[in-house]
Amino acid sequence: MAHCILRIALDTPLNAVFDYRWACEPGQEPLVGQLALVPFARREVVGLIVAIAQESEVAEDKLKDALAVRSQLAPLSAQWLALAGFAADYYQRPLGEVALPGLPKNLRVLTTVALDRAIKKLGKLEAPHDPTPAGMPVLNPAQQAAADCIGSATGFQPALLYGVTGSGKTEVYLQACAQVLARDPAAQILILVPEINLTPQLEGNIRARFPGLMLATLHSSLSEGERMLHWLAAHEGKARIVLGTRLSILASLPRLQLIVIDEEHDPSYKQQEGLRYSARDLAVWRAWQLRIPIVLGSATPSLESWHHAQSGRYRLLELRERAVQQAVLPTVKLIDLERDKPRDGLSANLLAALRQRMARGEQSLLFLNRRGYAPVICCESCGWVSECKRCTAHMVLHRPEHRLRCHHCSLELRIPRHCPDCGNVDLQPVGRGTQRIEEALQQMFPEARILRIDADSTRRKGSAQQAFDTVHRGEVDILIGTQMVAKGHDFKKLTLVGILNPDAALFSQDYRASERLFAQLMQVAGRAGRAAQKEGGSPSEVLIQTRYARHPLYGAVVAHDFDHFASALLAERAQADLPPYLFQALLRAEAAELAVALDFLRAARACTAHEGITVNEPIPMSMTRVHNVERAQLLVESASRPALQAFLKEWTAALRALKTRVKWSLEVDPLDI
Ligand code: ADP
Ligand code: ZN
Ligand code: ZN
């Protein structure tokens, strides 16, 4: 029988495609973009066909046969392959490592029969009838202008939707979607949100607005069966709106006509391990590739996007006011902890405000971005502190669970009864986490309904959603939470936000810390006062407890002044030669001993020299040890992105050739350095 050669990308760190033989008559060859099952390293794996050839350079006796081609599945489009190819090139990874992990596992592991069955199940799904959008509220003029601008855009038109919290950005997205769907009944739209916890709220809004329209969600908490079905619905063009977290940027969407990135500034769009891509940046590339509009929405845009809006590369759409009439931005006040000494972490002013909200039957939110009971316990007589023996980090006290936990390697220990060094039985918790604040509030307000929402309280699947529902139903008086509660949620009965411990970020070494802190404070402040203010009622409030009440960052938060704050930060960045005026990549190395990691980085530094590229000295990472691995990093910088890209391509090839046992990884456009 005649055969052809399938050139196949596999999910391995080896930067190569692999040839396999496939028996078929001429003219019957599989298609590029189809998946094939092949033997690899004594396993059967699924790979992506990237080319079909007649001859291979691999010796005849070394050439293996492909086992099956998933021909029941439409091939991934040339455009999708180009997207994966771009991501692979840009982030300096092999194509297979980019293209394959994003596919639903079931596509890779299911037998042909099971795959056929899954595909049939999708055929059976009700054919969506053309939806007439329901319950469209009348937009205010600023919203209408923004929705029209996005909805009527053709070609590549990136827009930054800069709208204060509660300004009704969601409504703008939905009506822009309605316009796109009205124009092209087969259009697909991709909507990205930073957090899985925000999908149910938006999903509800979309379903209510477009009854009968097929909506698919893609995020990490789907079961494999669901993920497969949703992915297929998108791939076959049936799902018209795809709503997902960052991983959905690589979904196959043959009729994509609009991309929406909500909360575009959010660091969660950056994948922090494996392929460290920015879903936002890939989304912009994808929109450019397809010549379609894209909208990036935020109340506190990233400086990168703000810079593009200022320079005219992105169109700036502004919503300056809250959408609900009589819902005004909350008053932000600083509580100077030098004057108002806190009791159990809570100042008298904040306690009075909480009491007032309880009396009025309104909700309050206390925001503290630190879970656990106390970040460390210590012995006052000898100075022992609870350190993780595997990491450069403290063991965090989790009192309800009776445990010390390391948040970096998840080591767990029982709480020691006495100091391991001197035997002192009086070990003290130092500092406060959400559990400790919860305990203090329970004692001070025994009658209050108090709910804590953080990663610990929401470990069970579905429990986060249940907790948010409880808040929405008004069954909570005081909500305590970490950043999980800060983003996006539309809590209607909330009129007070207390921010407990934001000062640490003011003195961080990370040059992005103030940008992040500002965004976080504005986001969490924006949870207050989202419903119309009651007749004669007082405006909602945000109280920030600080020891640095005169710090200009807080001044900008009090004034709700993103514009000036962002301009000032951009000016600083320009002066200090930092992103977005400079492009960076970070090489990280891990070894049992720091010296080995540093040696590797020195060798990496020595194997190159390039004009216009600065390769800095290797340094230990600020958290040097995690899980008994010691880590170092080396920063590469250039004023030119193309120059940096060209350099990285050569350099990664040279690094691969170094054949070291040190584990290394390269991150392009790093966020944490
Ligand atoms: P953002 O995402 O900008 O913070 P949302 O989209 O959550 O704001 O909108 C805030 C609130 O305003 C929501 O409850 C929404 O239903 C309401 N809203 C938005 N647009 C309008 C409008 N044109 N008329 C009345 N209410 C609106
Ligand atoms: Zn001691
Ligand atoms: Zn640890």
C-alpha cells in the first residue's frame, strides 16, 4: 500500500516535529491541522499534523507508523495554527508545547469510539435559533457611544474601554455583541474574564440577554467531559459566545468576529508556569491576525494599554460615571493608624462604620489580602519563628485547621505546643490574616452574620459560588475576603468597604507594586455603592487603614484619580527606562544549590553578546528557595522588541545546546522580576 509522511508536533520540550509513516492512497492523505495518534517514547500520544510530505529524512527502518488519524474532527484551521505558531515563536517554546496542552484532554486520550460518541452528543444539541436580545436597558450616552464604536468596528480596531467601577462596562460589551451578532448571524465572540469566580455572574447576564444562543464556557474547573463538549462546540462554530479564563485564548473559533477582555489589567491573564503567555497580548495579536475588533476593559488599565491609548494605537472609550442613576462612586477616606490605634487590627473609626451599617441593614466588606490566621508564629523568649524548612518563607498559622502551612510548597505541620528551640510554651501569632479578623469580629459583633471568603474557605468545588450567592441574597452582614472578592462582583447591598493592611506594597522592590496596589484598591473600593443610594441615605464609604496617610498613592485613590496617577507612573517608567518603554525577558534557573543555578546563568550570559541587548548579572530570586529548590534569575533588556525577539531565538538555541542538568525557563515580558 502507498503511504505518506505525517510531520507531527508533539507536546515535548524537544524543539522539533517528528515524522511518521501513514498508509494511504494518493489523494487520501490526512489534512494539516488534524490530530493523529502516534507512538512516542513507549507511549501512545496525540500530536498535531503540521505538514504532509512524501519523503522523510529519517531512515526507513527508524520511521514509525502513525496509529490513527482523528478524521472525525474538522482540522484546526490555518489561522489557528498560525496563532499557535506565533505564540510558540514569541515565547520561545516548541510548537507542540503550545498547541497541544490547550486541547481538551479527552481529544487526546479518548478511543475513537468514545470520541465519535462525544461528537454525536454535540450534533444532538438543540440547533440555536437566532436570538433576539432580551431586556436591553437603555444605555447612557457614553455607554451607547462606546457600544456603537465597538459594535460597528470592522477590521483590526483595538479599543480601551476605560470606565470607572460600576460604569456599566458589561452592558457595553453585551450590546456590542448584539450588534455583531445582528450583522453576522454566524459570528463567534470570545469574552475573557480574569477569574473563574466571575464566569457565573457574566454567564447569567449573557444567557438572560441572548436566550437560545449557544454559550460555551472554558475554564479550569470544568470536568473533562464538559471541557471536551464546550471546546468542540466552539471548534465547530456552534457556540456563538465563548466565555472563559486565560486558557480560552487558544480555543479554536473558526468564525471569531469580536474579542472582549474584561479587567484587562489583571495579572491573572498571565500564565505563571509552563508556557508563560499573556492571554491579553495573544488576544490582541489574534484580533490583528483576523482583522477584527477587540475591546480591553478596565477601571484601572494596565500601563501598557494606557500607554497605547495615549499614543493613539488603541482607541480610548471612556465611561466617567456610574451607570445606575443615583449610584455614585464611594467616598474614600484614610484612617491614620498612628492616631486611631487599632484593636485586634480594627480601628475605632472602622468599627463605628461597621456598627452603623449593621444598624441600617446594609452590608460591609473587609478586604485583607492575606489568608490564614497569622502569617507567622514566634517565641518571644528566644526569637524562634515558624519558618518553612523547604522554602525561604514563613509557615502560616491556620488556627481553625490546627495547622501551620507553607503557602509555597504546601508543607503542613501540627502547631507546636512549645518552642522547638527553647521549650517556651507561650508561642505567639504575629500579624493578622483573614481568619484572625473573622475571629475578632465574631467576638465584637456576636449578632452579626459574618462570612469569610478566601482560598481556604472555598476549597470544595462549587463552594465559592455558594458563598457569593449567600452575599447576593443579603444573608451576610460582614464579608471578609482576599482578592477573591475584590474583582468584578456586583454586590448590590454593600455600602462599606474597609481595607485593612495595604501598606506593605508601598515599599516593595517590584517596580510594578504601586501600579498593582492602586488597581487593587480601586477594584475593591468599587464594590461599594453599586445600587442607587437610598433616599436621604448617606453615600457609601471606603475606609483605608494606613500608617502612611500622606502617601501620594493613597491621595490618588481618595481622589479616584487614575489619569494623573497613571501619567505620573508612565513618566517615571520612561525616565527609569522600564516597561512599557523597554522590553524584557527573564531567564530563570533552578538547582539544589544556588551556586549551581548561578553558574548556569553565568554560562548562559557568557555564550552571547549582542548590540542593543543588555544581559544583566545573574542574581538570586527574592524568594530564593521553594520546596528545597534554589532559584536564580537573569534579566535581559532591550529598547527594541524585534531586536529582543531575534536575540532570544538565537540564545534559546544556544541554551538548549548547553546540555545542563539545571532546570531553566525563559519568560518573555515577565510581570514579576
Ligand atoms: P462595571 O463592570 O463597569 O463595574 P457593571 O457592568 O457591573 O459595571 O454595571 C454596574 C451596574 O449598573 C450593574 O448592576 C448594571 O446592571 C447596571 N447598569 C449598567 N448599565 C445600565 C444602564 N444603562 N441603565 C441602568 N443600569 C445599568
Ligand atoms: Zn524559644
Ligand atoms: Zn514551603
